[in-house]
Amino acid sequence: MNASFSHLGICVSDLDASLRFYCDGLGFTQAGAHDVGEEFAALMEVEGVRLRSRMIVKDGVTVELLGFDAPGVTGDGSRRPMNRLGLTHLSLRVEDVAATAAAIEALGGTVVTGTRTTIPFGESSLDFVYCTDPDGVRIELMDLGG
């Protein structure tokens, strides 16, 4: 089989806020924009679909932010447990976990402070924390000590 990775999609409640969060806070760059309508209803299994799609890219990985104008979104935006089947989180290597976490909070995300974990590693340390985007998508920040 000849398959290659294309992108990962995230349904968002406020497309503009999510663009600011991912681009300004985490360094993604907007790479494309599409308006999608009823022609994709069968594929998406959503009747009366009307959405704005924004493709963002970082380090060769593409994420599609999906802002549904119709019929709207469902779900409560709570963060998923790590042991729930399905996708669990996005993971980003950062140089400063605390500074990136502060930027995430300033842009509408949440830092899950109880997950902060620092592990000695030789003469350095490994530093991790989980955060969420404005819609509860879990994001792991990790500093692997250079």
C-alpha cells in the first residue's frame, strides 16, 4: 500500500481564536483556506454542512482547523482522558515549557498544572506539561534538555 500522511483535523468552536492560539502561541503558519459546503456532507456525515477550513503547518505537519458555521459544533470541550480510545494529544518540543505554557494561557488555552513532570536526565532534565487548546484538545509541551 502506498499511503502518505496528509493532515490531522480539529473541530473548533471559534476559528479566529484557534488560529491565534495555534499560530501566535505555538508557531504554526497558515497555509491554506477553504470554504466547504453541502458537497462534503456525505463525506463528513453532517447534513447542511457549511464550514471554514484553515490549514496550518509546523515542522512539516499540517493541521486542519474546522470552523462549522452550520450546523454548529457538539461536545462540551472537556479534555479527553489519556486512556480513552482514539487520538489522545498533540505533542510539541519547546525550548521553555513555562514560557510556552504562559503563552497558551494568554491565548485562551489551559495549563493542567498537576501534570508538570521534570525528570533528571544526565546533566540536564526532561520537562513536560499538558495543556489544552481553547476547545479542550490536549497538547503536550516537552523540553528534552537540548
